[in-house]
Amino acid sequence: MKFWQSLSFTEPEHLVPLAKIAEEVGFHGAFASDHLLVPEKIRSKYPYSADGSPPFHSTTPWPDAFVTCSALLTATVRLKISTAVYILPLRNPFEAAKAVATLSLLSQGRFALGAGLGWMREEFEACNQDFATRGKRFDEMIAVMRTLWKGGMVEHHGEYYDFGRLEMSPAPKAEIPIYVGGGSDAALRRAARVGDGWIGAGNTPEDVPGIMERLRALRRQYERARTPFETIVAVSVPPEVDLFKRLEDAGVTALVSWPLAYTLGPGATLDAKRKALESYGDQLIARLG
């Protein structure tokens, strides 16, 4: 079993030290989160809370995801780093492809792109990006980026992106995993169809076996059952060894440790966070990793 530490809602000055600590105590990877901005008024409903309220406010820190990942990769040696999740349809595919390729190249393949569609219509409107077409554009952006990562002269002619022969250099030397995030059935379909894995948004333990079976069925449907695929799950209950063993038996390949802002509360000291990660490493990673 692999373990990822979520760094969502972390004070920026704690991000690099926590990545180093996570590596020390045995985590497989760490996640950096993403939003470009938070509008004063949000009408969109957050899909992962009962009342539709997001778990953040306008002063919650959202340092640039790719710059953050670069710092975390530079500060560590073994730790995998991924976004969870990067709101891909807010961006230009060329700029995203260049940044991701560079992160992978400079880290010797330790970077993975965790990407999702986004849920906040107001964020898309502020960035002058069409919210309604974000799903179709996401799929085509993945195709464009993978084409660019091949190296050499390439071209693409699609519904939203069209370009003649060009080259993006340097090309990454390693395959770049793309993990699709989201809790809807559409997200599961997209992960099975175009992703190298799926990142859950928080599920009850009872729901996980059904989700794993659904992903297996979808991967068979899309004739991708034999390709490597990560299932990265965050459960909505406190961690426990026997529970994690059952989830592994159900097909989960990796588990996410909750953001420390959740487990310790906002404003916790770096020392308190270190102790929490060390405890997680001793009680869970050492026994299951």
C-alpha cells in the first residue's frame, strides 16, 4: 500500500518542511492543491459537502500549484509529488504541457499530474474560460499534452485545439502519469478512459469496494484493463490498520492522509505537524507500506 499526504490548506512556509518530513517517515508522495482565485460571492455548490459550502475562504492560501511542486521536488529525493487536483480546463494546454514536462524532467520522473474539471463556475468566468465545455476540453487537452510530450514534430486537429506541425522541447524522458480526480460517475469514466489512475474526493469505507468494481468494469469496457492504474482513495473516517487492509483487498492501491488543517486544526505549529506525520508513519505506513 502506498500513502500520500495531502498538503491542502497548509501555510506556505510549512509546505517544504512538511514534504521533507513526509519523505522521512515513509510517505510515497505528497499532494499540492490548486485554485487560482476565490470570488467574493460563490453561487456554485461545492460537490463534496452536504450543504454545498467549500472548506475554504478567500484568505485560504493557494500558492501556484506548479511552482509549489517544483519547490517540493527540489527539497526531496525520493518523494513523489502530484497536484490534487489541478484545474486543467482553466489553463492553456501548451503552457500546462510545458510546465508538467519540465517538472518531470528536472525531478527524474517524480512528478504526476493529478487533474480535474473544477466545480466553481465563477472561477472559470473570471478566467474567461467556458465552464459548460470544460469536460470536453479536458479530454482534448489530455490528448494534446500527450502528443506534445512525445517529442519531435507533432500536430493536432481537434474540436477545441488545432495546430500544425510544431515541437515542444525538451520532451520528458519518463512517462508522466495523469490521475483524474473527482467523485462523480463521469469522473470515474474519464479516469478509466484517459487516466493512469483515479484520485477520490473522500468516500465512506462502505462505498469504496463498489467504486473499485465500477472502475474495473469501466476499464474493461474501454479495453484498458491490463494497463497500470492507480486508485488513490481518501476515506471519510479516521485511519485504522484493519480498515486499510480491507480497502487494499478491495483494490485500493494508495491512501491519502487527511490535510493537517483537518486533523490538527488551522494554525498548528510545524512541530505539531511533524509529530502527527511521525505518528502516522509509525502506526500505519510502517505496518502497511
